[in-house]
Amino acid sequence: MANFVRNPIQTLSDTHPRYDLGESYGPELRLADLLTPEIAELELGYGTSQGDPKLRAAIAAAHDVEPEQVIVTIGGQHAIFLLAFLVAEGGQVVTTAPLFPMARNVCHAVGAEVRVVELTFDTGYQLQAADVIAQLTSDTKLVSLASPQNPSGVAIPLRVFQEIYAAMASTCPDAYLLVDDTYRTASYGDAPIAESTLQLGNKVVTVASLSKCHGAAGLRTGWAISTDADLMERLVTAKFSTVVTGSPITEALAVRVFELQDEILAVRRPWLADALATTEQWVQANAELVEWVRPDAGALCCVRLRPQIDLDRFREAAAELSVRLADGEWFTDEPRVFRLGFGYPPPVDLKAGLDVLTTALHKAVQPAD
């Protein structure tokens, strides 16, 4: 029987500690940043099943595709679910671990056989094309990858995607390559933005949202992009069959986000660069207690406790001090790994939270033999 499995990551939306270093996005926009008189006059009728034409045009322009190759969804996760539902049922899905748990859970929920490529902290979460290719069979329906990855922020080079896509063309030519590139535009300072995988061919589907880079998670606006016209028609039908349309209000506000995108990202990229530098300094200052994998983009990274830290005592101390990290086990990573979200708190709160985290670490140091 199809079902969704509960994951403890849901607690991120249920509790709010004083120092939240578990979140995966940057500072939040406010409604006042986006409101205009035109939006205030918006009629509260149905939208369109594919999404607001102005919004699709804005997304298309940002990705060098046509508006009809874009479907607006209720967040990026909705897009991942629709694609899994349409193409993966009864087949095989190849994905990675660690991974944002909901992206894997939807594949299980539609009855797919999920084949996992294990990525590790010790190898810097670097994905090797050969490891994915080894999992491909004629029954593969979907290869689901994220770049930059959640929880690590590590990106997959375009050449790796090229190798995987070429292998899929010969082993499973009807399969789709799903790339969740939500963090792609969350670069640090003046660092270049990675190229889109859409250029590889019409069996690529990219998924993203306004939640992570733009600080507009509350709009619940995401999208899928594909140059496969038949798939796009099926996605639109599937969206209509699940939610009919998105909210015209949030889609109008999302248009405003794209109109202000250059201004928004011009503020956020240096913010992320400074937060990354603060985090790197903290890791260096506490190198005897923790280690990390430096991310390529996004508002998050993975840290690992050194062996002398008692894991249970650390968790207890962190809870007592009201500082939160995201457990690596939520993402099927090793227990001593945590996702640290450095992009969400203001600079003063980030530094204070890291200082409190240092206190929790020292409370959990095991006595030397």
C-alpha cells in the first residue's frame, strides 16, 4: 500500500530554538517587500493549470528556455512528486544518500525500487559518474540527483552529468534525469553560477523553487522545466489532477520576486559569503572537536564530530542550550554528521549560535584514557 514515511526532519517546522543552525535557506523576505497596488487589486479566482504566464516567462528567461517548457508547482517538492508519480511507478529510481529525505520518500511512495549510490563525508560527498552508471538497468525510469546537494552543499560537475546522461541514453533511453538545482543560484559573493543541465537534452528535468536562494519559502512556489513537450503535457495534467492550480496571489508575488531578483541576490550572495567565512573560522578554531566539508553553494554544510565527542552528551547539551543542528541521520548520513545551516541567522545570531555550539561541544568531550 502506497504511503509516506514520517521523517524527523519535520521537527524543523514544529519547534523554534533560540539558535537555529538547522535550517537550509537564507534570510526571509517580508510580504511588504513584494506588495504593489496591482497585487492588492488581484481577483481571487482560479489560476491556470500550468502557472501564471508572466511567472513562467520570468522563469523561462532565467533558464534560457521557452515559457511553455515551464510548469509552476507548489514548491519544488511538488514537482519531484509529480515526476516520480508519472514516470517511476513500478520501475527503478537511482539516487544518492545522503539526500533530502522527502525526495527519496516519494519514490518509495509510488512503488519504485530505489537504488542508492552512497556518498560519504570522507570523500567530500563527491559523486562519481561510474557509481551511478553501475546502478543503471533497462528498468531504470528515473535518475534523481541534486546539485548542490542537500545536506552538504556540494555540487556535481557538469562533466559528471554528461557522463551519466550519455550512459542513460544507451542503457535506459526512456528514463529521465531529474536534477534538483534549487541551490544553484545561491553562490558566494562573486563566484560564478554553475551551468544548467538542461543543455544536455530533452530527457533532463530540472526542479527548483524560490524557497532557498530567494528567502520566499512561504510562497510555496516551485517549478519544473523540461524541453520534452509530451512530458510537460503530462505534468500539467498531473498538477491539475492534484491541486488544480496554484494560488494566483502567491504566483503574482513570485513574479515580483523575479522582478527584484538581481536586487535580492545582490544582497544575499555577500551575506552567504560572509556567513560561510564565519563558519569556516569557527571550524578552524574548533578543529580538535569538529571537521567539515566546505560547500560549493547554498546556505548549508556538513560538519562531523571528532571521536572524542560523546554524541549523546552533545545532543543533550545542544538541546539544553537551545541550539539546533539538523541530524545527519535524517538524510541517512552517519550519526556523527550534522547539517549546519549558516545562511539563515543574522550575522550576530550566527556568531552567537556558533559560540553556544562550542560550549555544547566542550560539555561533551570524553575524558582521556
